[in-house]
Amino acid sequence: MEKDKLLKALSVLVIGLAAGFLLNFSQSGTVEDGTDWRNETLQDVSTGEKFTVSGLEKPVLVETFAVWCPTCTRQQEEIKKLHEKEGISSVSLDVDPNEEASKVQNHVQKNNFTWRYSIASSGLTRKLVQQYGSSMANPPSTPVVLVCENGSRKLSDGVKTAEKLEQEVEKGC
């Protein structure tokens, strides 16, 4: 009898803690500072230029990555091919909290990437996860978001060819 009461009490406690954690995570992802993720001020690691995704010419491809991720580099090579074919805005956001701007800058230079690269704050990463799902914080998933004048949408995970990216841009949001 006592054992049953103890198990019920522990179950209620665990469920309460889990619900509190999820509520806190959800709230911090959306109202941390009251700004839409597209209005977060970012800094290009190569030029020092400050910018926002909302301030860039649309459409914009936003990719999250980490320097250590070979799948990410493959996706960036496809983005590079797209840049060679047509003028498109791109932003690559490093979501690894252990990587510094100098490491990202070396990655950009080594691979001759020419678009904006920035370090995502933990708050920005949380906002992306909340809006588009957990793969936004999992670089090997090669997440990419297409941002248009009238909204945004997450493309399917996995490396997308330059041709597929071009088709998605043409489809719009």
C-alpha cells in the first residue's frame, strides 16, 4: 500500500518536473527578448559587418552548421554552386557553442565560401528549434530555411543539391 502511494507521488513529481521544463524551454525560445529570429543582429565573421536576416534581399537561404561537420561542408559546397549560377542571399549560422569566430573564419577561407557566416547565440538557436524543429540544432541534418518576403519554410533535411535548392527558391515560401 505504502509502495503504491510512493510510486504515485513520484510519478506526479516527474510529470510535473517534465511539464515545467518543457514550458520553460518553450517560453524561452519565443519571448527571450521579444524579437523574431529574423531580426536578431548578427555579425559576419569575415567582414565584421552587422546585419539581420530580415534586412537582406529576399529570398535568403539560412543554414545551420558546425565547422567539424563534413555533411555541412557538403551542403555548403552545393550552396556555393548555387551562388555561382545566380545571385542569392545566404547566411550560414554556426550553432556549436564551442566554436569561435576565428575557427569559422578559417573554414570560410579554406573552402572559398563567399556568403555571410555568423555565430548563432543560444537564444537564436532556441528560437530556430522552436519554430522549425530540433534538427536546426543538429548540424549533420543539414537544415536549411528559405526566407521570403511573405514568410519562411524549412526545407527537408539532408544534403540538397544546387539544383534542388534552386527549385525550392523558385517555389518560394
